[in-house]
Amino acid sequence: MKISLTFSEILQASLRGWNLRRPDQCLLSLALPIDLIDPLKQLSRISNQHQFGFLWDQAPGISIAASGQCQNFELIGQRRFELAQRFSDETFTRLVDLSPDVPIQAKPRILYAFTFFEQTTDSKRVAKATPAVQAVLPRWQLTAQAGSGWLRLNSVIAHEADIRDFVEQIWLMRENLLESLVNSTSIKIKSWTAINTVQDWQKNYRLALKTGINLVESGELEKLVLAVRQSVLLKNPLDPIELLSNLRKKQKGSCRFLWKRSNDESFFAASPERLLSMKQGNLQTDALAGTARSDDSGEDLLKSEKNLREHELVVSSIQNQLVKKGLSPIRLRCPRVARHGHLIHLHTPIKAKAQGFTPLDLVQTLHPTPAVAGFPRSKSMQWLQTLEPFDRAYYAAPIGWIDNSGNAEFRVAIRYGYTQGKNLHLIAGAGLVKGSSVEGELQEVGLKLAVLANQFDLGLQNQAISFNRH
């Protein structure tokens, strides 16, 4: 669609699209170009009247801001990946894209957030359990890549007479955003003062580590990834937009994202780990396991027997899962070193041709990898629910999107924080294999939590979040 189209021309094109639709199609989607836009800076503007908000920021790659719920799907319990894929297929079948010739980054997307476990462990103790999957076709979608931006509006239109109002809404929003470019101001990044840490995580985690290490040393498990949650009470609620802007500067190689369920509740992360990327039937996933400080030598990490063994376990498991699915994965012979902020990791990309497979079928195949759960998978999951005294919720779970061409991107929600009002929860984990020690894993998790606090500018350096050797 040309930038030079007038309101009248866009309206007439939309009416023609309406008249060509099938009788059961009343879900319209229209995109208009809006260059030089930064979705991160504009999320608050497009979400002004909506509880739900979403940000996916890989700048200088693709950046996506979305708000409102045009269509949504939630489920607690089994068959969540199958039913979520059905929701995607049925929604896109009903959707009439009035601007089909836009570039791939401007395509309409359905957004997904899964919990780590199929059913939350707290579901019997709370009035409203956390959905095992949330899927949203947003009302507003703003995308940008390489300076090219697009604003999209999705809406249910029941009558032809409503088309004009539909076009007016996106036209006025675009004018509003263009005006904001002229009067743009930089986001002021600040720190948030912690009143206190709600509990010291180390005592309970030490006990769990002892049990977990016994399980891998005895051979019952080959690996177990135990997580810990540090709860913090803040003086003021976090502003997710400021926080994500901060992460953009400190975690340039990661994918920063935000899932805002309401004005009072959201989770966010700067994930270095790709669970799945699907582009024109080509699959890529990442094996990311083995961690050291970024000021350590990458050569030392590549020579670490413990880290190499842990990493190879993850690579082999992912390969085997894809082979069982009928795919022929290709991997690098040796891992690379990937740097993400204050940490470095062993990284092996894995690729495969995946024509004929749906994205969520493959997400189900891959989740959870041994990098965030352990091996064997089913036994590890059972032990996690026994040893971790909190519900992981969205931590280490898949989050991402699918567009109406079948392309998809899902990340593993690590480097993770969850906020509800003034309460903030930071979660990090460590992988236990033969050779692991309680003190070594305490130190690794303490480092990860301290890095999170530093990147979020939480001012927690002098509090119990840092690692203290007993």
C-alpha cells in the first residue's frame, strides 16, 4: 500500500475488500505505513485504552508493540498446544487482510504466552488459576524494522456501515503517532528503590541443590535445572517501558519482551535463547547451556568438561526430539561462545527443513529443553514440582508469535522478572550435572540474580539478592 494513498482511497479499497469476503468473514485487518517509528517508545500511546500490552524488541532487528484484544483464547489443562494452533488457524482463516502486499514484518500476528507446566501448581489455592496458554490477536499492532514501520488495526466488523469508522480509527491513530515523532522525547531511564527483599533465597535453595545433586550423582537423572525465586518489595511500581528501554542498552544481543496482562501485572525478560524460528518452512532452534562471567575467557568455557558435557546433553536431546518428529536436524560440530551482557554461554544453533509442520506442534516437541528442565524430561519435570517451592508460571516457558503466513518466533522466557503492583519476583536457575557442587551452583545463581538486578537498575546491590558464601 502506497504512503500517498488518501483517506478516501483507503476507504474505497477497504469497502472492496469487505464486499469480496466470504459470508462468515467479519474479522478485518488493515495496515498503513509509518516509517521511522520505534514501537518501544509508542507502546504506551497505542495501549492507552487497553489493559493488554505486548512488546517484542530485537532492535536493530524487528520490533513489535501491540495492545488490546481483538480475539483471544485462554486454556487451563491438557492439549494446549494443539488447541492453541487450532485457534491460530481458525482466526487467520476468518481474517480478511485488506493490505496483503505489505512486507513480511507488517503481517498480522497472533501472540502467545505459555506457562512452563501444563497446569499451575497453585491452581487449587487461588481463585483464578494462571492460564496454561494465552493467545491474542491484538487490536493494535505496530511493527518496525530497518526504518520501515507499519501500523495495523484488527477489528470485528458486522456491517458495511462500520467500515468508515474502522478506517477512521487507524487513520487517526497513524496521525497521532506521526505527530509524536515530531514532538518525540527520549525515555528517561531511572532506577527503582527496593524497600526490602521479601525472603532470603539461599537457605531453601541449598537444601534443594543437595537433593538435586544426589539425583544426578546416583544416575537417576542426567541433568536437573533447579530455579530459585527472589521476591522484592519496591517503593514504587515498575514502569515496564522504562525497564525494556534499559534492557535494550544492556542486553543488545537478546530478545527483550513484555507481556502485560493488566495495568497491575506483567512479566518481562531479555532472553538470549531461541526456542524456535520458522521462516518459509525452515526451522532454527538454539542449544544454550554452559555459563560463565563475560569477563572470563571464552576459551576456558570451551575447555570446561562440566560445561561441555551439560551443553552436549542439551544439543543431543533437541536433535533426538526432532528426529523422532521425522525431521533431519543439522548442527555445528562444536559450540560457539555467545556473549549476553555480563554472562557468556555455550551456543549451538540447530536447523532443519520443517515443511508440513505447524509452529506450535514443534514448540510442543521442543518444550522444555534440558537447558531449562533437565533430562530425562518427564522425571525432571516431576522433581522440579517437588523441589521448587514456588510455581514457575511463565518462567522458562515459550513466548512468541505466529503470522498469517505460518512464520513464527518463540523464545524461552529466561532472564526473567514478574511484577504485580509493587511486588517484583526475579527467577534464575542452574543446571546440575555430575561434578556440580552446592557452592558452585549457589554462586552461579547468585551471579544471575545480581546481573538481573543490575540490568533492571533495581538498586539491590547491598541486599540479600547477591551471593554470600556461607
